Amino acid sequence: MPYITIPKQFREPSRVIKSQLFLRPKRLAIFEACLIGLVAGLAGVLLKSGVGWLGSWRVATSTVIPAWILLPSVGLCGGLLTGFLVERFAPETAGSGIPHVKAALGGVNLSLDLRVAVAKLLTTILAVGSGLTLGRQGPTVQIGASLAGWIGHLMPTSPDYRRQLIACGAAAGLAAGFNAPIAGVLFVVEELLHDVSGLTLGTAIIASFIGAVVSQLLGGDSLSLNLRAYQTSFDAQEIPFYILLGVLAGWLGALFTKGIMASLQFNRRSLKLALPVRMALAGLICGSVIAFLPATFRDNTGLREFMLTGEASGITSLIAFIAHFFLTIISAASGAPGGLFSPALVMGSALGHMVGIVQADSLGVGLPVTYALAGMGAFFCAVSRAPITAVVIVFEITADFKLVLPLMICSVVAYLVAEKVDSGSFYDRLLEFNGIQLTKAKAASNTLSDLHADDVMQRRVETLSSLLTFDEVMQAFSRSHHRGFPVVEDGKLVGIVSQTDLANARERNFSGNSLLKEFMTVQPIAVKASDTLSEVLYRLNNYNISRLPVVEGRRLVGIITRSDIIRVESDRLSGETTQGPHPEPSYVVYQTRAPQVGNGRLLVPLSNPQTAPALLRLAAAIARDRNYELECLQIILVPRNSSPSESAVRTTKSRRLLQQAERIIRNLKLPIHTQIRVAHDVPHAILETIKERHIDLILMGWQGEFSTKGRIFGDVVDTVIRQAGCEVILVKWSEKLLATRKKNEFSTVFSGRKYASIEWEFNTEGVDGADNPTLAASDSSPTPETELAPPNSEIPGPELGLHTLMGLHRWLVPIRGGYKQAAALRLLPALVAASAVPEIKLCQVHQPSVAEPDRGELKQAAEFIKRRVSCSIIATSVCAKSVSDALIDLAQNDQCDAIVLGASREGLLKQVIHGNIPEAVARGCDCTVILVRSAS
């Protein structure tokens, strides 16, 4: 059997190969659901055992050491240690964790992994076991979801499917906490996910069932209630009392959640204590109050059973309700890890027991035990706003059909009253308190789930036959810019061949007559035409490849690339849709080449004749500083129904512009290459040039503002920022530097010297064989009127760029982070080279809520610039709420001529969410703005 080498870009981890070979998607989903249920159940048992052991020790020791000393001390120490662990290792574990899971399922990028699961487990044991009036069932939801998220990273799952795994983990966690598998599924569907798809329900039911079984077998009954020993009853005469119970539970439940929110606001605005101190104070208060209450109150489970047996008096129930009401608010507001489910059940049982006593004294028909159980469901519903889950969870705990009707009456009434008093989900308000706003609109990530591979794939694919020889394959690679080809037999995909395959074949001394099927990669990674773009994107990222074959069965029907997906996503963000066939590769119709003597290449797409001289002068300064060659690019667009390689175009005006650019650059004794490309799409033509010409830096013009929703700078520049691997520089010139002169004046005198007229305008030429061709313009293109007018300047074209750069004297450079990685600082010596007497001002902007940054980095940045530029350098630190406002004020007050902004690729793309700082700066001040995006 021949030895087959799998190329790196198409190589799968062994575990992934095995899982794909032996587990089909549905089987894999079932396996993962079982695994999640198992680990979530084990985690629930461990949590129950840990809390039970620590709580039992605390209760037992309180009989030896005076309770008024032990309980407050244990609460204080336990709260302090818990707060330290949460603050130091996992801030995500504060609180119940359910809002965290809900946000993650809603598309917010939050951590759910093994670290969060372990930290939540340990801190919940410490907090609840130390006596804070919280429960352990809520944290099991976050623990289960975190374990599912961790498993999702180990298994080959798409982002959408990983979201479903997290939902499975949450369901399994709640099921393990209550031994209630149906309630676990319903809570996830009703409150967290709002999704009832077949896959979600099926896998969630399996995970929830296994989690509950494991918890039942290893941990016993969740609430330790021997409810079958107590009788329950229901009579129609009791309905008014059940309605009364529902009204009280709904009203008090709403007040309870409002009390938690008010306490959180008080802690943030007035108390302002550190997290460990807040938790320690809550533990001290809980321990002190419980120490002076009857011994029954020291164990929540025992207290709840005491209520349900009917042995407690009305006074005891009232004290239990009041104590738990306020102590739970204090504990939850401190941020301690712990849930509200268990305290809600205790308060509900106490409230129901009191109403049951009133009913027994009035009618003498029903039993207080029935009211206590119905009160548990009603108060649970008022807090969680999940009426179906409330009914089912109490029913699963008791397994008593007589309770279904009382539970339904109380839960529905409690839900309606709670919504009337304080509408909305309590977990949503907690997220809003933490600055996370969940919308009911479809998550952005779901955009890719609506489209499939066959919607955007390229249907014309270059393929090779498996019967080609090694020499023929080498010739095919030499004629193409592709790095790999699908291999087909009778239209069926049988393999793939890449440059790595060829290199390996050469090392193994394959002859020139060896057939392709002997050294190609068999069973390549592929996607189905019906797969969603989310699944395609996951495979591209997971296997670190740039393209995937698309198949129907085994028949090759197309190929899909990252660029295809990014284009569709960009169109969706801007509300646009791409019509017609996909863009074909651009075609070079004109080019000139200079000696390749530089250390790299700088690409300058030219489209605006008004700013072209200044842009070329700036490019020349950077190229001279870095010893780069210059590459000037012109793009002519043709309709998508015409092939770029087959369209006849006139290039007279474009060649004239490039020849003028050549004269400027050659006068500076720099190598320059030029080319004209015919293309369907401007950004893709630029990206092809970057790739084919091995560009190290691209310099582009920019208008300074845009109006397209979802874009940062505009279609062309945004695409380049997203996909170009080289450094990107955007320039928005100040209007005061681009003075106008009379129209059609083509010669003038500058410094006593005459210059030949330079015609910087270029008009759209007709295209032979195509209708209405368009000459491409970048995002910095002016209006058509400006485009067609010659540059009206008092300075001739060749010197206009030099004059523009010499007009930039005062430079403002904001820095953030380490100066050694700041691309803007490294570029500064080249930018200020043409200034006669440059002045540079470095500044740091920090928010009022953040401590003033270390000025050491600022001073080191100033020293770094001083070693490279001989000019005046000022370093300052500014405190402001808005970075853009601070920069605008500095630029106006100091009369700066240019602002140089630096950012990474990720930083620029985040501007869509956090505010477009470059656009705000460019719009707010009339100075030149230069934006530098570092290379990826």
C-alpha cells in the first residue's frame, strides 16, 4: 500500500479523523450529549457532597463552639476566601451563573470552559457551605454549561452546534441539581435558549436524563425530602386560597428581585467595597442572624422539610420567610457564587405554609403541606419567570399528580402578578447591570446559518485528473496561482493535491511518469452543498485552510473560500445582497517593471487625481525609509456578465496617470512598478495584487467619513483591512492643504522654475464590446464633478505632493500599550521627513474611572522617537471620557496639522461595536489623519 502524506493545510487531528470515520453527525451528537450528561451529573454530585460536608461540619461544630462565635466567623472567613478566589481566578463565577450562560447562548463572547467549571464548583462549595443564604442548584447550570463548552472545543463542532452543546450542559446541570430531567430541559428552552428545534430538544433530553440518573445513583434525592410520607389533597373550595397564594408569591417575588437589583446598585454606587470584602460582610451578617435563630434555620434543607411536614407554626414560617428574604438579598448582592432556586423554594414553602394555616383555620379542608409545595412552585416562578419549569420541577420532586392543578393555579397567577409589578426577566436585568444588552433580534452569528455553501460557492473549479503524470501536474501548478487542486474521476472528488504533496513526492523520488493518484491526498476534507456557512467557516478555521471543495454525494459541484464567506457577511452587515455571478479573478492588461532591488514592496492604488501627487510623495518617503519598491495600481471595472480576461478595454487615460506617477517617483530615484487590472470587484483586485506581488505595505486614500451601516471606512477599505496580511495605511488629507486653482490651467511657475503641464484628471473610457464601463475609484474618490476637473492648484502637479507634506509641521500621535509594537511610531520618521521644522506631540488618553497609566511607556516612546528624528517632542497624558473628543480638542488647541492613529486588525474591526474613533476624529477636526493598521 503506497505511503500517503497529508498536507498540513488539509491535515486533521487524529481524534477528529476517528470521530468522523466512526461517528456520523447524529451519532456524534448523541455521544456528546451522553458525555455532557455524565460529566455534568458527576459535577453535580461533587458539588452536593462538598456543600453537604462543609455545611454538616459547620452545623455540628456550632453545637460545640458557641454559635454566635462560630457561625459569623465561618461566614466571614468563607466569604473572604471565596471573594479572593473569584476575583483572582474567575470573575465570571460571581453570582448564580445563569445570566452568564444566557448571554453566551445569546451570542455574547463569554468564557465557558474547564477553568470556569472548576472555579465555580470550588467557590460555590465555600460560599454555600460557609452559611451564605444561597443555593447550589443555580451554579450547576453554569458548571454544566462550562463543561459542555469545554467538550465542544475538544470535538469537531460548528459554532451553532457548540451553542446547542452549551444548552445541553445547562439542562444536564439543572437536572443533576434537582434530579429533575424534564425540568432541566424545559428551563433551558423556556428561559435560556428559546429554541425548540429537534436537535436541541433531542440532545438536551439525553444529556438531562443522564445527568439526573448519575445524580440520583451517586448522590441520592436532591432535596432530601421524604414527601411520600406526607399526604396532600386538593378541593375546589380551596381555589380562592391558591389564587391568594399566587398573588402573594408573585408580589413578594417581584419585590425580592427588585431588592436584589437595588442592593447591587447600592454596592456599586455607595458602598464601593472590594469583592472579597463584600462577600465577607455578607457571610458575617448571615452567620450572625442565623446564630440567634432556632437551630433548624442553620440547615436550609432541614428547614424546608420542617415546613413541609406541617410541624412548624405560623410564627416560625413567618420568621423563616423574613430571614431568608433579606439574607438572600444581601448574599446575592455581594456577588457570592450561589443560586436563588433553593432560597426561593424555602421562601415559597414558608409562604405557602402560612396561607395553608389560614385556610385550615377558615375552611378546614386542605392540608398546609399542599400549600407549602404549591408555594414552592409559585415563588420559584415569580423569581425565574418560568411557569412551566416551576410546575414540572415541583412535580418531579414530589411525583404527586394531586399537586399538578394547585401548582398550575399558583404558578400562573404568580407569573402574571410578578410581570405586572416588575416586568421582564430578572436575568436580563442582571446582564444589563453588567453592561450586556441582549436583543430579541437574531444573533449576528446566525446570519451565516441562514445561507448554505451552494449559495455562495464558486461553481467553476479548476480540477486535475488522477491519471495525470507528475510532470503534467508540475506544469499545471506553474501555469496557475492556485496552491492546490481538487482531483476528480468522472466528476467525482477522489482527492486533492497541493504544493506540499509535490514537495513530498519529490523527496520520495517519484519519477516524472508517476501518476497523480499515487501521491495525492485521498479522502480530503470537504463540505456538502447543503452545509451552512457557519459549518463551512468552522472547518476552514479548525483545519487552518483557505478553501474547501463542495460536494453532493461524491460529485464535486464547486469550491468555497474564506473570501466568499467574508463578502457575504459584509453584505449582510451593510444590508446589501450580492447579485449575479461571483467575481472572477482580475486580469492584468498593462504593466511596467523596474529592477527588483528593494527589501519589500509598497502598493499605492490610484483613483483620485486630486490627491494622487501627495499620496505618491508620502509613499516615496516611506519607501525610501524602508528601502521598498513602489507598485502603482489602476483598476478598470467591467460588468459581472463579462469576463475580465475577455473584455476589451481602453487604457489610454489610466496609462497616462501611471506614467505621470512614474515620472514623480523616478525623479526621486526609487524603483516603481505599474499595472492596470480589469476586474469585477475593486477590493478583490487589490487583494489579488497583494498576494501575487508579495506586497508588504499598502497606502490608500480615505474620505474621512462614511454612511454605510456595519462598515468602518467603506466597502473597499473594510475588505482590505479584514483580509490583507500586510500593513495598511489610510490617509485622509486636510482640505486646507489641497488648495484649488482655476480650471484648465495646466502650467505654472513654482520657485522661479517652469514645469510642463500635468493632466492629473482621467476620465472613464469606453470599453469595446461592453456597455458603460466604469473606472474604479477607492473610498477616497471625490464626487464626479471633482473627479473630472483638473487639480486647480497654485503649484504644479509634480510638486503638489511635496508642498502637501511640507505643510505638515505639528504632528499629534496618540499611543496605547507598548511603544515597541506601535506601528505608527515606527512609521513616524518617514512621515515627518519632508517637514521643515516638525513638532511631535505624543499623548496617552485614559478614562476617569481608570487609574492614570504609567508614564514610563510615554517617556520611552519619546526617547524612541528622539533617537530617530531631530525635532521637538512633547509627551503628555490626558484624562477624558471619549478618546475621539480628547484628540480633537488637542488637535484644535495645539493647531496640529496631522494626527497619526495606530491600531491592530482586530482593533479596527471592533470600531463597529465600540464607536468609530478614526471617523469621529477625521470629522471633528480639519487636519490630515493617517491611520496605520499593523500587519497580521
